[in-house]
Amino acid sequence: MRIARLDREEFLNRKLDIQPGEHGGFWEPTQGGKTHLAYQCAAVAMKRNPHLRFVSAMPKSRSPATRMWADRLDLKIIDQWPPPHSFSRPRGYVFWPKHLRDAPADQNRAHLAGQFRRMLHDQYQEGDSFTLADDVYVLACIYGLNTECEEFWTAGAEGNAGLWAPNQKPSGTIGGGSVSSFSYNSPTHLFFGRDTDERNQKRFSEIGGGVDPQLIASIVPHLKTYALQTPAGRKSISEKLYIDKRGPYMALVGPLCMYNGFMTTDSNEKRRAYYASPAGREAIQRANARWREKNRTPDDLRERYATDEEYRDGVLRRQRDYEHRKDDEARKLVFDHYGRVCSCCGSMKSPTIDHIEGDGAAHRRELKIRGGAKMYRWLVKNCFPPGYQTLCKPCNNSKASGAACKLQHIRP
């Protein structure tokens, strides 16, 4: 059986079709990129179904990735349910109840279970919702909410209440049990990362829907892995096996993460080398010529631009606004990748991008730019190359006169 290979951006923007009330499942060991992919899918669902109320359930006490995605998707982090009244409706919520730090573990689990039970009940009963349970093993097994999750999986589709559930331990544990088998046979969309644990592969038989479990078990242990640079450091991320049970259809989705500029892959190195070669530069020139011919401004508008001052001012104003928006987007992507905390003193005020080797001025002269927004755009265009770090403005200014910052810090 031939299975299509898709890069991440093509899959998300052209192939992934999420309808209201459909469920999704993600199965992969920890630190494999489940949360990143789940939020990417959520972004697609929110864009195509803006009427759905999106809620991400976060049972962990700390998750930098969740904070990053809350900021990126304009999600409001709340610690109480129902959400507080607000005159401006956010795109969605991250429900992140506070842990009882000084209480016994059983009391803290009971407290969190009550909070999440109330939220899951409302999302299911009210319908027209998209709930992301990250991680569903913690919610269903440790906090004892398997029954609440089963309500979504068995009857949520009728009310357009979808549950998307990343799971790092499909086989479960002796002490904590396992997530309901409905988590396999109810989702329309299934994602599998590389997993060599045969105990996890045994649960593939629960998928159903015309999907051959032996075929999945033969693919999942051999999925390719890539060394990727992420905001949390360098990680080994595998491609994902995607199954749409409406066909069923299957595809291998690569870990290319230029989607919102979160990671870079080794394939980007080859792309940069090609476009730096004479053949690559000629290809770019031909593509630019085709684009200019296709998008050439009509003669009547050219004449109006030359003679109508008010029209010309409007065109220039829209161009400036567009450039400012692109500059802001590039700056956000750069600091999403390199971080917003100063690598020297730990400050989050006035972040800047620094050349680690201290050759920033020579590099900018070579690129014929002064820095700032043009430097951010260059970093995005070149897939966030290594050799850069975040420094606050005082540390960067101090380092400019030498190889290292000369300020005396007491790092928090």
C-alpha cells in the first residue's frame, strides 16, 4: 500500500479537514511534539469553525509550550470555570486551575478533578465546542475523568462537541490504568508518532473503522526522526502517521515546522544551500519574473497613481501599514523561536537579537541592512539559523564593545 508523504505546512493548510463534532487522537511518547501538532490542528479548526468554543485543558502545573501557544493563538488563560465575563470575547481559553501546592497529593488531585469535571461537563452539554485534553492520560487516569471523556467520544458528535486527546501512554500503567478504548475507535483523525513499545502497539486493534491494525503496527516503529531546534532546545521529532477514518485515508506528515516559525529541519539547510547556488538564484529570478508579469498593475491604475494625489497617498499608506504588519509578524516569530528571556541576565525587558560570535556589524554590512525589522525578516526567511541568542538591550549594548557583557548581574 502506497502512503502519501506531506510536509507539515501542506497538510495543515490544504489537506486537514476538521468538521464540528469530530474527535482527534495523538499517540506518541513524551517530548515527541504532540502538543505542538495538537495546537496546530486546533488553529486550523478555530479558523474554519469560528463559532466553536475552544478550551484547552491543562492539568500540569507548568507548561512553557502551552503559554507560548496561548499567546500565539490569542487564548485567554483562566484558572476558574466558568470563564469570567468579558466584553471582548477571546478566540478561546486555556483552562489551567491552580494546584494546591501545600496540600497532600490526594487532596490536590481531588481539587483538580472537580475543576476539570465542571469544565468538561459544560463543553459537552452546551455543544458547539472543541476541547483539547493535554494530556488525556493525566485527566482520565490520574484524575479519574474517564467517564467524562467517554461522554464526548460516545455522544459528543450529535451536539458538535469534539474532544482532541494527546496520549503519551496508550497501554496505561499498572497503578493508574489506561484511557478508555473509545479514545481509539471514536476519533475521526488519528496521529501516531514513532513508538517502538509493543505494549502500546497492541491497542491498535481497537481503532476499527476499516483500518488495518497490523499495517499501523508495521509503520509506527519505523517512522523517520529528525533532529530539530526548538525553543526548548534540540529535540528528536518523528514524522507522524495520519489516518482519516472517513476514507480511511493515510499519510505520513513530516515534521517541517515553518508553520508559524516554530522549528527548523535539516531539509532547510539543503534549501538554503540550493538558493545560494547559481542555479537557485536563477530559479528565484525566473519565479520573480513570472510573478511580476502575472501581477502587473493595469495601465489605467498606473495613470491614476501618477495623476491622482489622493489615490497615490492611499496606496502608499496601505503599503506602509502592510510593511508594518509584516515587520511585527517577523519580530514575533523570531522571539517565539529564540525566546524572550535575556540569555545573560534573565530579564524580559527590551529583548534584542545578538550574534553569539560577536560579528553582527560585519554580517549586517554583508547583507546591506541596518538591523531591526530587516534583520528579523532575514532570520525568518533563512529558517532561524543557529548562532543567535536573545539579549536585553543593556546586555547587548555592553557586549557591543567586547566579546561578552560587562555588566554585573544577579540573575533571578
